[in-house]
Amino acid sequence: MPHPFATHVGVRRLVTAATAAPSVHNTQPWRFRLHDASVLELHADPDRKLDVLDPRGRALYISCGAALFNLRLGIRMTGHRPLVQSFPDNVDDPNLVAAVAVEEAPMPSSTHAELYATIPHRRTSRRPFSKRIVSRAVRDELVEAARAEGAALGMPGPQTTAYLLSLVADADRRLVADDRYLTELARWTCGRGRDDGIPWYAYGPRPTGRGLPMRDFGLAGPVTGRDADDFAVRPQLGVLLTQGDEPADWLLAGQALQRILLTATRRGLSTSLLSQPWDMQSGSRPDTGATRPAGHIQAIIRFGYGPPVPGTPRRPFPAVLQRTQKGWK
Ligand SMILES: Cc1cc2nc3c(=O)[nH]c(=O)nc-3n(C[C@H](O)[C@H](O)[C@H](O)COP(=O)(O)O)c2cc1C
């Protein structure tokens, strides 16, 4: 099998798959660097960190983890296995998140191939979902996706769902009253003709305040003619947990998140995230109370059946890849 980093086309395919990952406010806080066509490095881009919303860099590392999962899948599709070294010691570059080498391996399972094929179809949907229930079999598959990445996914019942949504609503109220939050939000929304940030067509309807406390991306510069809509009062939530709450755990959470989201997409589900409780938190964890003993909550995911939504833009391949040696084959 040809080495996946040996050609321009091969690296382009891998990096394009990686950058299709979700990222907080679509900041795409990553850079890739290829060393001697043998190691592909994933770096966090500190210029794209949300200093107000994400002072610890938690959302940044989760975003990088999601990109790393796609990169791993892409490598599996080439008849190789990724050899990932997370946070290698590198005094020259504190932003180095992972160094990825490869070794030959049997072709991937059909599950891997299907998840890879799903990458371009996954997107965040901020529209209301139908009342259709997510079946037990699909929920079990989502739980297994988290476990396969060393994380856990809880599927809360009505009481815990109500509690979690009250936390999200409280946090959302706190955020929208904060000018620093709104100023930063404006920087990553409202842009036209951009290849990052959240475009107006992805905002979804304006939440009415009844039902689910969706984050309103239209706050910083309202889109005219945007309809309001009610969101379900008791949506199907998933709670992603890790054992620790440090950068390595956030990177793991990002990989698990992306595996869950791709698994959900493959099963016809729409998804979105409710991250408000973590925003602007500089302490080690938000107050997520009763669910704490099971681990650290890293994400609240909303699952359901919704209408198709358009994809969001990404920065082009040359903007995110740096090479340290000349000469592609
Ligand atoms: C760590 C993280 C936190 C996120 N938090 C939210 C959120 O609170 N609300 C929301 O609607 N989307 C959230 N998103 C989704 C991003 O806004 C979305 O991935 C990005 O705009 C790119 O769009 P796409 O997912 O459709 O490709 C989050 C994504 C990540 C990775």
C-alpha cells in the first residue's frame, strides 16, 4: 500500500477529512504540519482560541480531538493504522496536540468505512426535531461509540434531562447578559463570504424561550426575517463523560464526540450541542451537580430526527497545512 503521506493528493484527502470536523463557533482551531512525509502533526491554533468563551482551551481541544478522529478514520481507509502520540513533549511548540505516524494494517472494518463515508454528511442542526423516539438499538450504538474511544455516554431519563436543561438555560441567561460574550460571538457570526465562523443560514430559528434553551447565534447581529420556533421540552440528550478534566481528556472527548456524531448521522439522526454551562468557566468544572460522580461531563448532545440542513464552510487545505520538506510525488 502506498504511504498515505507520500503524495499531495493523499495528504489533501486526509486533511480535508480532518477539517470537516465540528469546532466551537466553527473556529477550526487547528493546523497540520507534515514532517518528511512520515509524520503528520496536529497543532492547536492559539489565534483561533475563544479567549472569552473558552479561557481554559477546553472547547479548542475538543474541536482538535474531533479533527483527529476524522484523520484516524482517513488513515484506516488507506490500508494503514494510525500511530498517535498525543501531546508529545516538544519545547519548541507548546501547541503540538498529536503526532501521527502510520503502519500497514488490514483494510478497515465496514463500520470504519461507513463512518468515513459519513464525514461530509454530518452537520450541526439547530432546527426543531420531530417527536420520533430514538430507538433503544440506536441509543446502544451511540453508547458503544463513546466506549470505543475510552469515554462514556449517558442517555438521561426525563428527570435528569430536565435538570440538565435548567443548567443550560441558567448558563444561557448569564451569557446573553455579558457584553464580552456578545462581542466575541459577533466576531464569529454575521460574516458573509467567510470560510470560518457560523453563517446566518446555520443559526436555525430564533428560540421562543419555551422548550429547549438553544444557543442563539443571531444575537450579535440579528438576521432579518428569521422565524421563531418552539423546541422540544424533553429532547433526547446524550451526556459525554471522561474520567479526567485535563487537555488529554478533552482531546479524548473530542474523538469520542466525533465518533458518536458520525454514528448518529449514519443512523439518520440529526445532532447539535448545548455547551453553555462550560462557557466562560475558568474553574476546573462547571456546576453540573448530581451527575458528577460518574465522571466529568464534556458535552451535552441533542439527538433527533430533523430536516436536512446545509453544511458550513471550511478554510481551504493550503491555509491549514504546512510542510517541512519540499517535493511531493
Ligand atoms: C466543543 C464544541 C462546542 C460546541 N458548542 C455548541 C453549542 O453550544 N451550540 C451549538 O449550536 N453548536 C455548538 N457546536 C457546534 C459548532 O458550532 C459547529 O460544529 C460549527 O459551527 C461547524 O458546523 P458543523 O458542525 O455543521 O460542521 C459546538 C462544537 C464543538 C466542537
